[in-house]
Amino acid sequence: MDRQELAGFLRSRRERITPADVGLPAGPRRRTPGLRREEVAQLAFISTEYYARLEQARAPRPSREVLAGLTRALRLPDTERDHLHHLAGAPPGPPPGPSREVRPSIQDLLHRLPHAAALVLSATYEVLAHNDLAAALLEDFSVLSRHDRNLIRRAFLVPPPPQERQWYGLIDRETFGRAAVQHLRAASARYPEDGATTALVRDLLAGSAEFARLWAAHEVSAEPMLVKTFHHRLIGPITLNCDILDLTDRDQRVVIYTAEPGSPAEEALRLLSVIGTQRVDVPG
């Protein structure tokens, strides 16, 4: 345990966080940059005295539970969480769960792709971010709860709308399902302590015989789907290239759907960008 480095690291992380960042009022006469020691202690569920001793390099080695509380209170990304553990002499274990924080630069990237449908998926297929064209092609995920933004849950447990055979009109739904299950099995091994991942798998096993059959195969090596065809209820069939960018530091994936230049699909995407997510009744 490097007490001096740990103390300096905690002070520097505390001073960069404003009360507003963690939902606390700024209050009058605040001379301390960032959070006060007692505020960090409160957020980490430890005593103010013990936290003060940590910053004074006088405390005994913190437990893993204390380190988890400090990670949460100081809003540390995975790299800083690992650094905190090493300074405390307690090498980090696996991250508690898939990261849901999307880098601002990736958020910006999505909106710099006006002619492509793009979205960011977590390791368990939760839609974390998407652009307008992805909402028009697939669904406006911004109006859904976190529970309902999971593509695996929607594919296996939620019936598609009456006018569609599959969710989003995806023609090769079976290939998508098989790949998604393989990715989820690998993710569940990376995050064995994550309650949300465990609950997702439990719900899928209980609610879908198809998922249970694929899960029982224990496969974790998925072949990429380079082309996907959707049957949009307003536009008709749209065949798009599917490219995936792996964000290894966050265990996330950027999925980008593009059309061949000059193809009917390119014209269809242009039309979708105009239609957006408006609801139009189509005779069934």
C-alpha cells in the first residue's frame, strides 16, 4: 500500500467533482474545490474520520468494500478504479458490471454520421446511445426504459408489432439471435457478480425456449453479420452494410449501418431521415 500516493490520488479526484455532479447542493461559503471530505465519506458509506485519515496517509489498508464505495463516490472510470486498487495494495478484480458510460467523443461521432444509422451497445446489448437515423430505422430508444432498451430482451421476450414478423423487420433474425446469445454468454463470464446481467440471463432462460436452446450450446465465438436486411413497415426492404467498432476500454460496440452509394438502400435511408420516427398508419 502506497499511502502517500493514495492520499494524493484521492484528494485530486475529490477536487475535480462538483457537488452538482453528484446531486448535492453547493451551499454557501464553499472554499474547498470540488467535494468536501465529509461529502465523499457520505457517498462512499464510510466515516468522515476514516476518509480524512486516508487523505492524510494515516489510515490502514482499505477493504475492497471501501474501495468500491470510493470508486462510486468519486465516479472513477475503470482505469482509475484499477489504479486506486493498486495504490491500496489490493489488485482489482473484474469490473462489477458492463460499463454504461459512453464517451462524449463517441456520442459526437454518432451525430456526425447523418447518412448512417449508428448506435452504441453495452456488453449485454443494452442500447446506450443512438442517432436519429437509427431511431428511424429501428426504434426511438430514448422513450424506452433501461429495462426495455436491451436488444436481446426485445428479440426473445417481446412480441413484435402486429404488422411485423420480427422486431425491426430483421430478415435474418435467427442469425442475430445466435450471435447475441454467444456475446451474452461471454459477457456473463466477464461480469459474474453483476446482478443485472444475471437477472437478464435468468429472465431469458425462463421466458424463451429458443434462447434456452442456444444458451445450452455454450458457444462464445460469433461470426460477424456484414450485411443485414430490414423490412421497414413504411419503406419496405432495406439491405445495409453492418460494421462494428469495438471500444475495448469500455467493453462497448459501435454498430454502424450504411448503404452502398447509388443503391435503393441509400435512397431509402434518405427517405427515412425525412420521415424520422413519426408514426404513420399503414394498412395491414
